[in-house]
Amino acid sequence: MEYLVKFEKLKTLVLNSHPTLTMSYLALRFINDLDNTLRLTVKMMCPTTVQQATKKAGLQELVLEAIYRKHRLLPKTYLKSIQQIK
């Protein structure tokens, strides 16, 4: 959640100075700054807006959480990704 809040604030500032930027460009920037555990899967789903990318990241987070719980694994990178999205 913290990452999303920071991104939205920066997005507003950037759009004020560069109003011609597309939503797909902003979505790509959002995706590229996600944690490695989320980035590739979210990118593969081809979201075109930040809102879509946020939803896809949340879904991927749930998938990873289920896998990690099943196998009783909680890598440090996963814990960081949870803190960013929630």
C-alpha cells in the first residue's frame, strides 16, 4: 500500500508537468518498480492502467501467499512485497 500511495502522489506531480503521458506508460512505470516476486507475472498479464496493474499485483500476491503457506516458505523478498502492496 505504501508503494501505491507514493506512486499516486508522484503520478499526479508528473502528469501536471507532462500531461501528454499515457495511462499505459504510467502503468508500465508502476509495474517496473514492483518487487521481483510480482513484476514479471503482472507484466505478463498486460495491464494498461495503474488500477489494472494494482489489481493484478494483488491477485499475484494472493497466489504467492497460498503457495508459500502450502510449502511453509516465507522468503524475505515476499515479505517486502506484502508490505508494499498492503
